[in-house]
Amino acid sequence: MDFILPNTLTTGGIPWEKVLPPLIPRLNGTYGHYSWSPLLIPETDNASSTEVHCDENGFTVQVDVKHFNPKDLLVKVIGEFVEVQGKHEEKKDGPGFTTRQFNRRYRIPKGVDTMALESAVSPEGILIISAPMLKSANTKALT
């Protein structure tokens, strides 16, 4: 939704504390006669489950995949992205199954040798994807 402001009114002059509460209710609490809490609560432990690092030595991505076996993971390069997919089924009590899956994409920085990209899972359940930087014509071998 776009809001069109008159030329005489700047965004700094809008009393946002009076405009926003009716449009965006608080996540937990009350508004007027209503009390509610959100239906969906994001998982906070996934926020730090990935680390991406790139420097002159190369490109590295570390993803927490402790809930997956290595055979349940797929790492592939698509264009300028490396894509990680994980999927497996867990048997539940009763006749049904629970499926756990994820898809993540990471942009590969320019200058990374994607043909030398490697991936491995550590004993702690961390997927490590790494690739060296391309050797430039200005790089000389030391002898």
C-alpha cells in the first residue's frame, strides 16, 4: 500500500505513534478491549545457525545441519548461488510421518573458483562449504 503525502507534510511531521498502533498491533499484549498473542513464533535458534565468510583465501559457508544425515543433504551451484537442501522423514508415534526440510541459497562472491567448491559435514553436524579464490594473472608463484 502506498501513501501519498501532500507537499506541505514531511515524513518527519507524521505522528507515527498515533498512526501505527491501529495498523500494526503489538506482538503480545492488549489493544483497546482486545488481548492476544501471535499464532506463529519464529525459532530464534536458527538465527545463528549459518555463518558466511569470504576473504582473500576463499569463500566459506557453515550451516548447522545436526538434524540431518549427510545422505539427506544436497549442495549444488546454480548460477552465482550455492544452494543447500535438506530433507528427511521421521517416523512418528502412530501411523503418520513428520517431514523436516529446508532450502537455503547463498550468493557466491565474484572471484571465487566455483569449480573447486567442496562440502563436508563435521562430526558436530556442521555442513562446511568452501571454495578458494580464483588465481589472478597478477599472482606469482614463490620459488
